[in-house]
Amino acid sequence: MKEEIVIEESSVEAVEDAVQRQKKFFATGQTFAKEKRINVLKQLAQLIRSNEREIVTALKNDLNKSETEAYMTEIGFLLEEIRFAIKKIDSWMKPVKVKTAKTHIGSKGYQVAEPYGVTLIIAPWNYPFQLQLAPLIGAIAAGNTAILKPSELAPHTSRLLSRLIKAEFDPNYIAVLEGGIETTNHLLEQPFDYIFFTGSVPVGKIIMQKAAKQLIPVTLELGGKSPCIVDETANLTLAAKRIAFGKWTNAGQTCIAPDYLFIHHSVRDRLIEEMKKVVKDFYGSDANQNESYPKIINQKHFNRLKRYLSDGDILFGGQVNEDKHKMAPTLMKPFEMSSSLMTEEIFGPILPILDYETLDEVISFVKKRPKPLALYLFTTNNNTEKRVLKEISFGGGCVNDTLMHIATPYLPFGGVGESGIGSYHGESSFVAFSHYKSILKQTNRFDLSLKYPNAKNSLKLM
Ligand code: NAD
């Protein structure tokens, strides 16, 4: 039997105390040394490795994630990010030299990365372990302290994170404050030096408004409706597999899951047939009975998803298991573009399908909506690829694949417009948590006098 966990809000006193202690600790300069940063990153990797079993269990309890999925999308992902940060930290910390302008002869210019200070990292529930700790890697690598606020909707992971971090780290350096909206509101009143938020667009707006009151810089990793386009030249067998992987990993509760599919009308029926086969291959004939297929996080989201089922014809799937909060992989043909199915972020296992005749239709449809976090294009036509990449603005994405752009430390990950501000992963995590001081070091060997008011040939405006 899994234990019921209810996450209590943190008191305003606990929140203030945690921030003030970190302020004092940061001021001692102990987070600055490279060796310290590397040691803490190693400690974090060791903490993850030695508690793998507990992490997998918490993710199973919160989302019914399988061990493979938990390892691939949460544990393994973090270990790789930490390995990469440790390997690269030396070069990331080096001052970046810049050229000297002709007007500045004799001087040298460079930029130095300095930590912001005390940072706040707020996480959502869908990859509750990974999305809490991936930004922390950047925060530590860049020399900050951090307060973590896990999602109250993934209570087993929240509790585990709190316990593990408390046991391993000095709370003056890294601390967890559990809770929901009330706790977040207390936190947002504090004088943080940086806020890193992952979550929904509406809450992202609240975070930015509150941060603006104190001019606290933010990274916002948000969501939205990410389109997936399949043209008539695509390899349909591969497209079906890769779209199914991207859509039904974590039962569609992924910020960059394909939200809706645009298929060229000439290949529509073939692609749908291929997708039906793939779903059966991946999950068996009844996905809801498959022990490895994730559940929907809670009753509220389960009800929200069930409502979408009446917004169109179900082409495939649609079965639900009320007791287990499971919904089978589902393809739908929407009735109306104005329905909730086609206007809200689905964030679940339902994939609406639209067919199109010309690429212009697709481009114009996507451009009329908020800029997506991700876009996926399946094609073998170079012109189609060029047009889509040039004409549509989106956070990031893949050509002939889904999700995989998020899983490499060499590609910064983030949104644009409504889907987010800023990016992270690999070096961009270090950059996100650093302020780059621009320094000009002047020579004392000579002194160009033209700039002074008493210079004979001082510069005069014509
Ligand atoms: P959410 O915005 O509801 O919650 C995120 C965090 O904010 C949680 O810790 C929660 O406690 C807190 N919160 C919720 N409501 C709040 C309020 N009114 N005031 C202050 N704090 C509040 O998001 P969610 O439901 O946990 O996650 C799903 C959303 O996150 C989706 O939109 C998804 O696309 C997005 N997401 C984005 C990324 C990304 O990397 N861009 C990754 C995962 C999820």
C-alpha cells in the first residue's frame, strides 16, 4: 500500500528564515570557489545514484512512471547534466576576453561571470524530480545558493526531495521549502536575486508580475500548444513511432509533447493506421492495463482531460480507467477550432489531428496562435524544412523526431513569447544563473587626452 502524503504549506517565518540564512551564507563567499561547486555537484550526483530506488518509487507513486521512463527522463538525464557541468565548469568560469575598440586603444575588455546570489527554483509536477534539480545544477555551477519549491501535486517526490536535500546539504546553501500557492506567495515576497520557474503560462505571468515588484530577474520555462507537422514526403513508419514516443511518454504530460498533429491530407489515413499499430506495439491492446503506462496526476486533471473527449470524434483510444486515473492513447478529429481541445494546452494522452492541403495553411494557422514551446516537422523536402524553420517562431524542436532536442546538453532549451523567457541545459544553465560583468581595464602606460574637457583638440559636435 502506498502511503498518502499531504503537503503542508511552509509558514511565512520559515520562508523568511530560510532566505535570510542563505543571504548571510552567500555573503561569506563560500559558494564561489570552483572546487566547492564541483564537490557539491559530485555530492548531488552521488545523492541521486545512491537513492535511485527511492526516486523510482516516488515517481511510480506520483505518476505511475515505469523504471525505464524514470531513469531515461529524470535520473539519467540529471546524471548526464551533472557530468557535463563538472567537465566544463573550468571553461565556463574563465573570463571571456573581448576585442578592443579603436577608441579604447591600450585597454583590455573582458566579461566575468558572477553568481546572482540567493536563487529560487519552482518546479511543476510532471517531471517533478528532474525539473527541480536540473536548474539546481546550473545554480550551483554558477556559484549561487538555492531554495527549491517542489510541486505539491507530486507529493511523494516533494517529500523525498525535501528529505534527501536536508540530509545531504547545509540549508544555508541548498534548502527545500514544500508547499503550494501559499508557500510560493510567501517566497515571492522575499528579496531573491534570481527566480527560475517551470510551470504553466498563467502562473508564469503571476511569477513575473511579483518578481517585477522587486526587479528580480527570471527564467520562465512555460508551456502551450506544440504543433507537429507531417508532410506528404515524410517517412510515415518512422514518423508514427517517433510521434507516439513524444506524445505518450508520461501519458502526454510533457511540456514539449506534440499537442496537435497537422497531416497532409494525402497521407492522413496511412499515418493514422501506422500510429494505431505503434500504440499496440508500445503498450499492448489495452494501454490502461499496461503496468508501465503512466497515470494522470490527479482527479482534477483527469476530469479536465475527459471533457476534451467530447470536443471531437474519437478515431482511436478514448478508454479511461476511473480508479487508476488512466486514459488510453487517443487520436481525435476536433469539431471546432474554438473548442477547449484546440485552444487549451492538452497536457495528456489526447492527440487531435487536422489535415491540410498546402503548407501556407499550416504556417498561417500556427502563426495566428501564441509562439509554441516546441515544433516538430516530419518531411524529407528541404524547401518545406527551410520555410517552416524560417517562417514560424517557436522555442525549439526537431525535424523528423520529437522531444530529443531537450535531451542534449549542447542545445539550450527554452521558449519564446508565451512559451517562456530564457533557456537552460548545459552551458546555458550556467549562463542563466550568472550575471556577466563587463570590465574594461585601462592602461597606465599612456593617457589619450582627447576625452578631457581641457584637451586642445577635444572632440566637438559639428
Ligand atoms: P503550475 O504553473 O500550475 O505550477 C507550477 C508551480 O507553481 C508549482 O510549484 C505550484 O505550486 C506553483 N503554483 C501554482 N499555482 C500558483 C499560483 N497561483 N501562484 C503561485 N504559485 C503557483 O504548473 P503545473 O501544472 O505544475 O505544470 C504543468 C505546466 O507546466 C504545463 O503548462 C507545462 O507545459 C509546463 N511545463 C513547462 C516545462 C518547460 O520546461 N518549459 C516543463 C514542464 C512543465
